[in-house]
Amino acid sequence: MRSLLAVVFLPALALGQDAPIRAAMQKMIDAQEIHGAVTAIATRSDVTHLAATGAVKKDSLFWIASMTKPVAGTAILMLQEEGKLNVNDPVAKHIPAFSKYPAITLKHLLMHSSGLAEATPAEWAAAKKLGDLIPAYLSKPLQFETGSQWKYCQSGINTLGHVVEVASGMPFEKFLAQRLFEPLGMKDTTFFPTAKQKARLVKPVRKDKLTGKLGPAELPVGFDPEPFPAANGGLFSTAADYLRFQRMILNEGTLDGKRYLKSESVKQMTTIQSGDLKTGFTPGHGWGLAWCVVREPQGVTKLLSPGSHGHGGAYGTQAWIDPQKGIALLLLVQRAGFANSDDSPVRHAFQEAALSQ
């Protein structure tokens, strides 16, 4: 089935996709939804579309926010393959302070079902490294019984970042650089942009509620950049870089002849693990291990296949992979204040232009 669908879909990718996608993004710019967008599409073998529309360039650097989370999940699965952890481990096996909550496993953290509380802004501001956040999380009661609910959880993913540090013996940012970013050729993906990279950093905008016009905005406090590698949303990246990560996942763990993950690990991450829990920011979703997974396409996902998986970011960035169609979709914008960044009009416009041909 996969090969047949790919054969049917690939000609559409090759026949002038740039024009309709650029037109769709220009409409969003004219409507004062965004000031610019970088859009990209890839197959398992090649990049078929990469375009910049508006006040951005193809190599512009974006804060990708929660699109960091699948990268953190990938690090966990890498360490599982090495036998240094298992997603079913209690967190306390790796961070003894978690003996306070012995029922919480790494899998609960990956699926946002731990019930773990969040850090306050003051606690976040005081942290100098990922491990500094752990006492803040553990100083509060659980929000609900572990495993009984799904609630999007920043603390769980940051705890996983520290688990990577404990299990690997390396700072989180160095593990990702050595094991993913450098081998994949993701030269502009970092928690700590250099001065040269900052010169390409897209300045965010926000829509004024009274005038309906776009004006300057700031990155959230602590992400400009933060003093530590925030696993929940600290990465900056470009379209070309993040698309390489997506293509590796689309190819079930390989890219350009190098294997990064076993196909079984990719399947484990990108298959619904959340059972019947109600999850996600749009209808029809389940949750894998740090990945959102389409259970029943509808609304913004109506043109994606069941089993498509991906993640968005707070300022409107979106990365999705459709294994049945054999494509990866990437939308990079930088706008604060979307009512629902996962269900934004910009995402709708991009996916309609990219997938309805």
C-alpha cells in the first residue's frame, strides 16, 4: 500500500508545488496572520519544496519551541537501544529524588500522563541547568493520579532531558549535538545560537486585538535563549535542518545510508501509546512517545493519513510526517498569540495547498 500511494502522490509533488503554497502563504501575510513563512516538503529520498514567502529567508533561524519535544524523545529511544534505560523504567531508577512518586515512569513523561506539576516562573528563572528544575517539580503535589489523564506537560519533557544526562553521562545539548545534529548535518540547530546565527533569527510578531495589525513581539522569558538546554522547547533551527530530522524519522531511522534508530524504535515512538485517553489540541489525536499521532483525520488533519505524526510549536511552527503518503511537511512561522497554534489558519492554508492537489 505504501509504495502505491507514493507512486500516486509523487507526481503532484513534482508539478509546480511552489506556486500554490507561496500563494497560500501570501494570503496569510496579506490577512495579517503572519509576516513571513518558510515552507518545506520532502519525500523519503529528496526535498521537493523549500520556499520563503514574506519577511523571511530560506535559511532564517526560528525558535521551534515544542518541536524540540520529538527530538528529546528520540534521545530517550537511542538510549533505550543501548540498554541504558527502558521507557517503562520508573523515573526514580534514574533520578532517585523521584522516589516520592514511584508510579511515574519514563513512558508517562513521554505521553504527558504523569500528573507532574510545573515550575513557577521564578523557579524557571533561577535554574541554571536542567537538573535544577527537578526539586521545583517535586515540591508540588501531582495534578492528577499518574496515568489517569493526558495533560500537556513541560515538566515531564524537561525531566526526560535530565534523564538523558544521567543515563549518557553527557550534558543534554552535547548528547544531541554528537548523536543527532552533527551526524545529520543539522548545522544550525542549537539551544544556544551564536552571534552569526542570531543575525538570521526571525523576530516574532503578535496581532493587535484592536487594530488587527501585526506588531513586534518577544520570545517568552527564558527562551531568548535560555541559560540551559530546555528539552521542552529550547531549540532554534532552520527548515533545511529540521527537515533532515523529519526525513530520518520518515525513513524509519535512517538517512543517507546512516542508521540513527532502529525501525522498531521509530514505530514505538510514532504509534499511539495513550490508549483511550483524550489527548491533543485538535480532535482525532492520540499520543505516541513525545509525538502526536493522528488517529482519525479531521479538521486541520483531514488531508493527512491515519498514523501521521508530528508536533507543533507555540509560535505557529508545525512539523508533520505522513508515512502512507511518504512525505514530511514543515511550516516555520514566528507569531505569538495564536488562539491555537496547532489549529491556526496558517497551518490550514499550508496543508490545503500542499496536500489537496
